[in-house]
Amino acid sequence: MKKSDIYLIVISFSISLLFILWITHSSKPSSMVVIYVEKEEYGRYDLFSDQIIEIEDSNIVVIENGMVYMEEANCTGKDCVHQGTIQYSYQSIVCLPNQINIVIQSKEDTYDSITY
Amino acid sequence: MVKKVTLLSLLCAIAILCSYIEMFIPSPIGLAGVKLGLANSVIVFSIYFLSFKEAYLISIVRVLITSVLFSGLFSFGFSFVGTTFSIIAMYLVNKTNIFSIVGISVVGAIAHNIGQLTVAYFLLENFMIAYYFAILLLSGIITGICIGVLAQILLKRLPIKANNL
């Protein structure tokens, strides 16, 4: 280990930590679950009304008690199912094989921009 | 020549085995992509000892074989871009001689994440994955340090020298 290694680690570590803090702290109270499928907006749902959404065949998204999780997916890896629940804004569940992206947003957020 | 081919295939086999073993280690926070990257210790090691071409060959063969055997062709595109980004970055950083092997490994991990984010962005065309990326980046730095330290131990313990390969 050289001194430059330490600098590199400290700097990159703090940048990514700041990045996470920036995202979480700049979020407004969020109540929208937005699902994107293949780059298109698939639907918007209220985070606080429990519901089950089926995307194509056998991809099941569950909204329950202000939390969202993927109940079932038809991909091979099932990473999205294992990821568990999300509840804060800008958290997302991504299923890349099916190109599904589930994001929690605040109501004011427009389709393709993050407004802070 | 024979010696070299043997060494390259041995390193390949070790890398593939590392990927296989890693499949049994569950991700600590349940996010896909947050993993140790044991196979990278082999790649970091080869960047240090072998030429760019040889190190790149090892990682491409590893990615191809692990995709076909275990994770499916979808992940091939991901790993391919990630590996390419990471190995080019590590090679360039190694040339400058600023960092030790730990620093090189961290740079490789960061570049790997950037490569994968690029693919994800093209697939989803949506910047809402920024949060996901930030977590991947943070975990990548931590695992990059671990792998770098591991590679450093390897370098010390293995009785080989760069000039007789």
C-alpha cells in the first residue's frame, strides 16, 4: 500500500458516500410507485394503497404497507425478488432481463427528470 | 510458449472456479451486483504480471465460460462491458505506477461499476438507477480493497517472478 492508495480510497469512498447521502436527503416525501417496462412508463401507482400489479406474464409486483417488492419474476436470476422491499424515494428494483424498473418517486416528478 | 499457455489456462481455471464458489455466497444486502468479485484477484494478479493482451484474454474467457455455464447469456453482455472497462482502467493505472496493487484493484472495481451502469442505462434509458449505482460503487470500493489486499498477499507468497514467465 502506498500513500496514493490511501488517498484514492478515501476520496472515492467519500464521493460515493456523499452521492448516496445527496440522493437520500434531497428526496421529498414520496408516494408514487412508477414502473417502467422496456424504457416506457408502464404505470403509476399509489404507494399507500395496497395492490398487486402483474406485468406481462408472471412478473408480480406487490405494494403493501407503503413498501414495494417483487413477488415473482420469470427471469432466471431472480435478483429482483431477492432484493426485498423498497420504501424510500429514488430506491429502485431493477429486473434487467425483463427491462423492468420499479422506482419510488414523489408525485411532482415528471416522466424523465429528477427534480430536486 | 508452453509454459505461458499452461499458466494462462491455469489462471483461467482458477478465475472460473472463483466465480463458481462465489455463487454460493449470498449477497449481504440482497442487491444483485453487490459481491466480492473473487475472480478479480486473478485478473488483478495477471495485470501485474502479464501483458495487457494476456490479462484481457483471461478475463474474456472467464466471462464467456461462466456465462455459458452458470449465469446465462444475458449476464454476458454485462460482465463483458464491465470487464473491458475495468481491465483497460487497471492497465492504464498500472502503467503510471502511481498506485500499488490495492489502488489498481480499487480503480478496476470502480471502472467495472461504471461499465455496468453504462449497459444498464442503455437498457433502461432511465437515470432512476442512480441510487442503485451509488450503492454498487460503495460496495465496489470496499470489495476492491479486499481483492487488492488478497492480490498483494498472493504476490508475496507465490514464488514466481515476472521475468521468467
